Amino acid sequence: MVTSSWRQIVSAVRAVEGVDGVWIHSCGQGLPVDLAGTAGFTGLSLDARYLGTAELDACGNWISDGGTLALGIARTDEVRVPSADELTTATVRILRAFEMPPEVLGSQVVLTPACGLAGWSVASAARLLTNLQQAGGLVTEQLAG
């Protein structure tokens, strides 16, 4: 049932002129990653806090199959801007488990906030996004080194 509904959504979105891919986001637990791929989503956005062994395996398969992962590495339930180094350390710990070449991870994994930033000030949100961007470069360096 879920896969059928998701396929209808993906089909409708892809029918819009200019749409290149369709993403699905969940900042909660239990998104069936395998079903998201079967339904035709090309991008997946997940809160890293909820990635257990089974979810990590599914995300590894997702990446291996060519999907893009937006890794919600920065918590958004509290307004705290982690440093680029903190974000890098947390990300490298997760990505090393995939045992994939750094260039694959660098091209198919994007670092993001775990969810929306509606309760954040513009200044704090901007700092967080800057730190995520910096961490992305550091992660690639550390995985390659």
C-alpha cells in the first residue's frame, strides 16, 4: 500500500516540467528505505540520530544503488550550533561504516540539518549551514586520508 501511494506521488512530481529527481524526508524513526527506492525516490533525507544498524545497512544499499543521501547530522530540536569539527567527527563515524570509496560518499552524501529550522534565528541558521558546508569538505578529506 505504501509503495503504491509513494509511486503515485513520485509519478505526479516527475510529471512536472523541470523536475529532475524526487526526494523523501523523515526526521523520525522507521522510514522504510528499501521501499523508498522501490517507489522511485532518488533522494533520501534522514535524521542521523535514528540510524541503527539496519538503517545504516539500508542507507549503504541506497548509496550503492546510486541514490543520494541527505544526512541530517545537525540536531534541530535545540538551538545549538555545533562546530564544523563536531559535525565532521559525527559524520565520519557514520560514513566509515559504509566502507565505500570517499569519492562515492563525497558525491552522494550531503550534510544537512536533521529537520527544519523554523524555531531558529536567521543568524544561528546561517552559522549552522556554514558549518555544515565546512564539515562536508573536512569529511571528504578525512575519509580520503
